[in-house]
Amino acid sequence: MAANHTGEFFYPVPMDFFVQKIHMIDKTKLNMRFLGQRRLPKGLELKVGKDVNLSSWGEEIIIVLTPFTNGTHIRITSECTYPLQMIDWGVNASNVTELFRYFEFGMPGRPGPKQPQNQPQNQPPKP
């Protein structure tokens, strides 16, 4: 079995928020790509991949979202794609941490991108 790392967390945010962010992961600087999803009896499983680079042979990341009335439980497992890779030098833990940070950025009630202010255009400066 290849090296892996799993992290879990509960967020008081609807599941759709996370599904949208995962579908847009290709457009981020995380160097990850969306691979697909499937329905589970009590949630949704999404797959994300990370290609071969200088620090690993690539990873497959499985994100399981379980909706509750007051939020969403998330379990992220990152596993090396090369089955004989027993040591990952912290890459899988880093993938899990990066994804949780990605989810938290822009989450309702958390710091994120600033919204543009409605400022009048072409107004003369006030004396």
C-alpha cells in the first residue's frame, strides 16, 4: 500500500460550496486537476489528481463530502499513485492542508478575497 494521509473537518457551510470549489480547482495555483465524482449513499465523493513532480510520483486525492442540516463533514485522503512509494516526505499531508486552506479561503464568515466597493466613477476630488 502506498503512503497516504487523511484529514477530517466539519464546516457550518452547505455542501454545494465545496462542490463548486472542487470543480474550479483546475483554475487555481494548487497544481491539481478535477478527475470526477460519484454519489455515495450519504454524500458525494470527488477525485482530484496531482501530477508527477520533483517531490513525488503524483497523488490521487479523494474528498468525501457528507451533508448535515447544519453544515458539511469533509474527509480528504491523499495517496501516492505509485503503489510501492512507502515514504512521501510529507507531500500527502501538504496536499490535505492545502485543500483545507483552499476551502477556507472565501468561505462565508472567513477571510477571503475583498469584494469591490461601490465607488462613484469620474468624480472630481473633494477639496
